[in-house]
Amino acid sequence: MKSILVAGGNSGIGRHVAAELARQGHRVVILGRDQRKGNEALASFKDAAGHASFHAVDLSTHAGVRNAAQRVLQECDHFDALVHTTGVMTSEDLRTADGLHQVFAVNYLSRYHLTQLLMPALRRGENGRVLMMTAHIPPTTKTSFENFPDFRPYDFLKARKPIQLANHYYAAHLTSTEPTIRAGVINAGVVKTDLLRMQSRLMRATGTVVAALFSGSVEKSAHNVIEAALRDDWVGALYWGKPGAFEGQTRIEVESPEIQRLMAVSRELTGA
């Protein structure tokens, strides 16, 4: 039995991941903002609900991440895998209490921060792994980190790539500095979830149409996450670009100086 944390496991792809892991008998700790959704998720697990627990936390702020880490460490002293499926999407310039844009704070920085705080517990686990879900973004994608991490003024189209690619850089950093840890970034694919909840009505409507035309299943999007969380026949840092195709792995190879700069910024922001 493995102990696995699923951040964002109260809805969407994360909920399916958490449910399947619990049904297989693993201990699952779920993080999410909405207590009601958390309760609904646990209820939907039925007989497997006894293998899972839920904590209502706010991962968009430094204080919220620290609170989340403290609470889960009181429950579990080791983790075999950390799964980050949390995500928000908005074209508006919405800032957190720390002055950071919400997309950057949730889709990258909270993942770095929470993982760093839980690193001692992850080191105590068996073949520890860190898995981060993003939209389709191959590690060879070219972008500019000029506005990282402030993203002022916020431009969704310009900010999307560096925020997503920061997950690749962190995965590469983990595997180069933590010899017992493997890390991966996994494409969520196009699937109907509540990711667009913060977008305008027009954007939500557009997203609904796109999902109807091109969407895959939640089960398919969750497949690579579940496999990577449980299987030992891979070493990081890897990128899974095609949902449902675990063998379609790409090694993450990024420039070391840029990794060092992004990690230095992440440490400065979070203190972790």
C-alpha cells in the first residue's frame, strides 16, 4: 500500500485519480478548496472511502500552502507520491494575497512550495515521485521568462507557456538534486472539467464547444497519472504528452542556468 497525496483531488481528473488509487487500496490524502466537493468526492468512493481523507485548503497563497503541509503531516509522516492536479485558468489580472497572479500561484508555485515542505515525508516514502499535470506543453517549447514571476501586465497568451514550463524545470531540478526522487509532467489533454470556472461567460461557452468537439474522457486523462504514481519501471524527469499512452514518454532536458534562476526565484518567494 502506498501513501499518495492528490492536490486537486476533489474534482475533475484529480478526483478520478484519487478514487482509483483508493479503490486499489492505497492511502489517499486529498486537498481542495471546497469542503462540499470534498465530501461529495469521498462519498462517491463508496467502499473505498475508508482509504481516503480530505482537507479543505487554499493553495493559492503562501500561508495556505504552509497550512496544508502542516495538516497533512499531522496525518501522514511519509508519502510515496505527490500528485498535483490543481489548476485555474483566467484571462483577467487576478492577484492573490501575496500579490502574485492566481494562475502562476496555483498552476506552478503552489506545487513547488508544497512539494518542498513535504520533501522530508517524500524522502521517507518508497521510490518517491512528484507528478504535475499541465496542458499540452512539450519540454522543448521555446518561451521567454522575462516577466517571471510577476507577469505584469498580465497577458494570458504570453504567461501561459512560462508558467506551464516552470513545472518541467522543477521536475528537472528535483531529479538532479534528489537522487531518490523521480518527477514527471503529464498532459491533461482536452477534457470537460471546471477549469474554466474563472473565465468570462464567452470563454466558458467557447470552452464547452471545444470540449464537445475534441474532448477525451476523464479516465483517459487520468491514466498516465495513475500509472506513474504506481509503477516503478520509469525514472524522471519525464513528460507524458499523450493521454492514455504511458509508454509515450519524453525526457525533460532543459538548460541548467535557467533552472537555477527559476528555482532561486521560487525559493525567494516561498522561503522553501
